Amino acid sequence: MFQVKSRDFIFQVERVKSCTLDVHPTEKALVVHYEVEATILGELGEAMIGERKECQKIIRLKSLNAHTDTSSLARKVVEECRLIHPSKLREVEQLLFYLQKRKDSNDNQEKKRISPRDFTPYAGVELDEEASINRIDEYVELLYEDVQEKIRGATLIFQLARNPDNLEELIQNEAALGALARVLREDWKQSVDLATTITYIFFCFSSFSQFHGLVTHFKIGALCMNIIEHELKRYDLWQDELQKKKKKEHEKSLRKYQSLLIKQEQLLRVALCLLLNLAEDTRTELKMRNKNIVHMLVKILDREDEELLLVVVSFLKKLSIFLENKNDMKLARLLPCEHEELQSTTLRLLLNLSFDTSLRSQMVQAALVPKLSSLLADEAQRQLSMCILYHISMDDRFKSMFADTDCIPQLMRMVFDCGEEKMDVELISLCINLAANKSDAQVICEGNGLKMLMKRALKLKDVLVMKMIRNLSQHNGPTKSLFLDHVGDLAAQITEDEAEEFVIECLGTLANLTIPDLDWALVLKEYKLVPYLKDRLKPGSAEDDLILEVVIMIGTVSVDDSCAAMLAKSGIIPALIELLNAQQEDDEFVCQIVYVFYQMVFHKATRDVIVKETQAPAYLIDLMHDNNAEIRKVCNNTLDIIAEYDEEWGKKIQTEKFRWYNGQWLEMVENRQMDEGEPFLFGEDAESFIGNGEILERPDLFYSPDGIISADGALSPDFYTDFQSGELGQTGFMNRYGAPCLPGPGSKSS
């Protein structure tokens, strides 16, 4: 806290609030965003005006490299920067670790601020004389003469401004800067040369952050917006007039048009560069966005001048976080491009835009996938192209489009060229996504594709390559059949000695191999997998992800009769029930365990074990009305099979279904007062049949599919009477008490 005293007030900075941290997008630096609350106090100390200002501080980390101890550096940063609270030490350490691992981008060109020396005046306004800073007053006087003299005076001042050493002295000459701003504001429509030259002068100042206040003071940014808007309208008029010209006049008009176009594009270029420099301030950038700068930039994308396009695309990249006119982007025509820097900047803009789902769709519609695929051969553009393709590949709708391009063969060559070196995460991530599509998977596996991937994964124990292989294994057809040659290699990895992450992917791959020709019983015996699978079913024996894969694997092999018997004898079913108890809140676990039971009840040997030796049917009855639709479906299918083969469980299942379907009616009857009840519901001692459970034992409540014959095969007298009297109505599913009766075991509704 500090105070600055004057005659009338005290200005007091009270405190710093809302400090947040981020990494610099291009440099090895941390960016600290914070708010300063300031209050102007009166003579007596009373608060007169309160103000809150958003600020940022950049902490550059020149010493950060691959060998830096990020923990020590984080402590040093927190100690030396009072804006960062000690509680954020862990966050600082994480950000430093990210910066340490982040690859140096090849954005060197972008990081350089556009230099005033990069621009030269038109040939038409070049002068023989050389400007001198000592004669600045003479040049200012020329600004009050006719247009040609104004151009001459502005050109001489521009010669001075091109040298950064002169800017400090020029900024002191308020009369000169004021005169330049006035002439630009009043006369820019009269001469493109004059407007361009004066804009160049202010551009020189805008190239240095400390002079942005000066440029803003003379409202040059707003004036440049007006100039750009006017020139774009003028361009449209030129186009219309050119089309109306007759053939004889067209050639002459075209030459004039091309001459005017060159000058106009030079003016647009310098005006946009000036605005781009000013947009360093986010508030200024927001003002430009509100004045429709995006629409103007998109219109200029139709031009052919590569230097102008480079500025436009760079500006769009900077503004891409605010883009509202995204649908009008016309970037596809810029790829591929001979101008390397323009192509690179265009790719960076596309990368920013590719985070938007709707824009990815537009990129595909604009045929960008084959264009980006062709750029994979260019090492300078490869990484950017790959990142954009990765974002596109995240959408299942677009994955199949890669199969029709040269993308997958190029990616496979890049994978194999890595040898035993670590693969770029962008490359393997894109491959993993594409492997999830059936068409792409077939292209990946062509030739020795799968064999080479398996060799790399098993030799290097590469989890990500194994994840790609697992995605390949899920597709039915010729791709899955190729895995028959690799079942033994995969099964050999299922051991306690291997890393869990790697085993998870191997198990997942094996579980996908639902191939009729595969002898699972032989695989289980030869690689001694049954003890491993049983041990891993114990809750807490491994990470949940691994245990889940074990359950899925058991479900896959249980399709085979001999495998199911082998697993049942090993005691895996009680282990599954114990796991079901432990994981009853996890829908994925419950569904997969129930699916194992479903597979096992198909086989007589395992069905007898499940029905007669375990409480699995009771668990299934409890889950019959689970909130999860998939669990309900598998449970009902499993219980239907159990009910068909076991009469005792069949009755229990039928009773439970009756209770469920008629629960509301049963509850109503149980709660009815004695004096309001109907005589048919109670015995002579007024004891309810519902209360002692007798009503659920009545055979006439259980009908066959046609709804008439009772469960024991005899016609129910009561039912027949009601049917004859028409009390049942057309459906035949209401008894005389008004209670809906449960359909029989074979009914569709059961």
C-alpha cells in the first residue's frame, strides 16, 4: 500500500485481488493476471472515487531448460514475485513443468514484431533529398500546402520515423504529430499516397509498445478502421465498373485497375499492421472486434497479394478467440501455398479454429483433409497439419474420410521411421483415433501393417501403440481375423511382471477377439491364464481398470463351453459375486459381471453351478429393476433362461415380476381400511390374503400367454365367470377385483 499526496487528494492503492496464473503462448514465461483496487481519498481521508484495474505481469524464465529443477525454480518465483500467494506454489510448479516439456514452436517469425524497416514508400513518392531531424519544422510546414507538398513533407518525416533512434525526438514534437494526424483525418480520401505515407509514420510508432498511448491519443486506430472500410467499398465499385466495360475499353480499364489495386493493397497492409500492433492490448482488440474487424479481414482473403494475406491471416489468428464470422472463413484456398510463411500462419489459424466443432465440419466440407494430408510430406508444416488432422479425427463422422487420402500410408511410414525412438504424441494420438474406424483400420493393416505395429508394441512395451492395436481389434471382418497370428504373443503379456497399463491394453485386445476359429480353452491352459484372472477379481488386487478388463475377458471366453466349465470349476463365479458386492455402485462393473452370468447360463455345466451352488440368481432378481437400461436388459434375458430350466427359481422370478408389475395395486389394497374393503379380499376372520401372502400363491393368478389357462393347466372358474360376463373387457387382463394380472412366462411383456 502506498500514498501519493497533493494539495487536494490522496491516491491510495489498496490491494491486489484475483491473481491467476497462465503460461505465455510463445515464450518460456509465466503470465500473472491480477486486479488492483485503487481509491482516491479526499483531504479528510474519505473515499471519493473507487476504481478496479486489470493488470498482468510477465515473468520470463530464461534459465528454464530440460535439466532445470522445476520445484526449486517454482519456490524462487513465488518468493520473488509478491503477486503470487505461497498457496499457489504447486500450481506454479505444474506450469513450469508444462513449459519445460513444451516443444519450442517454430513461430519465430510470428514472435518478431513487424519492423518499420520492412516497408518502403512507393516509387512515385521517393525523393532525391535526404531528411534531417534538424529540419523537422520545415517538413511540418509543408503539411499546410497543397496535396503534392503534403505528400513530400509526409515522406520526409517518414524517412526520419523509419529510424527508431529518431522516434523519441519526434514524439516530443507535438505540433508535427498533431499536423500529421489532422492531415490524415481530413485528406486521406484525396490521395492514397498521402494516406499510405502518414499511416506508415504512425505504424513506426505502433511497432513499440511504449508509443501505443500516443497513437491512441490521436485516434489513429479508429481512423484506420474507417480507411479500411472505405477502401473495401471502393474495391467493390471497381469490380462492378470493370465488368460493365466493353471489350475494347476493358484492357485499358484493367491496367488502370491493377495500378490502383497495388496502391490500395499497400495502404490496407500498413493500416492492418498498425491495428495488429495496437491489438496487443486486449481492450483495444475488443473494440476492433465490436467494429466488425473480422468481417473486413475475411473480405480481404479474396485478394492475391501474399504479403497482404500474411498480415490478414496473422490478424485473424490473433482474433480467432473472438471470431463470430467463423462461417465466412475462406482459408482452404490458401493451402497449399508457395509462400511458406503465409502457409504456416494459415495452418496456425486453422489449428486455433479446429477446436470448434462446427468449424471442423466446415473444414471437412471445404476438402481440407486431403490438402492437410498432402502437407504431411513437408517437414516444416508437418506438426501443425497433424494437430489439425487430429482435431478433425476426434469426430466419428469424419474418420472414414481419411481412408480415401494418402494420410494413413504417410502416418504409417512416419511410425516405422521412428525405429526405437519415442514417437511424437501428436502422431500416435492421430493413429489411435483413426484405428477406431473400420475403413481406416483396414488401410492401417494392409501389407505388414499390423505385424509391424505388434512388433514395436511388444518390443518397446509401448502402451500407446498397444492402445492403437486394441482399437484395430474391435472391427469385425478381415481385420479381426489377422489377429489369429498374434493371440499367443498377446496372451504371453498377461503376467504379474508386466506393467498394469500395458496388460490392460493386451487384455482389452484379447477380449475383442470374438473369432469362431479361436480355441480359447487351449489359450487359457497354455498360458495359465485362469489363476491370473481369478486372482485379479479380488477387490483391491489391482487398479479398477485392470479388474474391469479381466471381467470383460472372462465374458468373451465364456462363450466357449469348455472355457466356461473350466472357469466355473476354478471358483470364478463366487469371486464375481464378491466383486459385484464390492462394485455395486459402478454400472460398468455390474453390467459386465451380469453379462458373464448371461454367457454362462447358456452352458449346462456352468448353469447348474450358477443356479444351484451360488446366489447369483438372487442378485439378478435384485438388479432386475435397476435404473440402468442395459443392466435391466441383460438381467431379464439371463433370468428368462434360468426360469426356463429351473422350476423353483422360475416361480420366484415370476412372483417378483408380479410384485413389480402390480406393486401400485398391491400397495393400495394393503392400505385400504377394513370397513372400506370388498369382501372378496378378506377371509372370514377379516385377514387379508395380501397380508399373509396367500394371494401370491393362487394358481389362477398365473396365466399362460393367451391369458385364460392357469399355470397348472386348469381353467380358472373365477376367471371364466368374469370372462363370460364381459367384466374383463376386450383385453382379458383385468380380474374381477380390478387388479391387472401378470402375463405368463412366455408373454412379451414379461
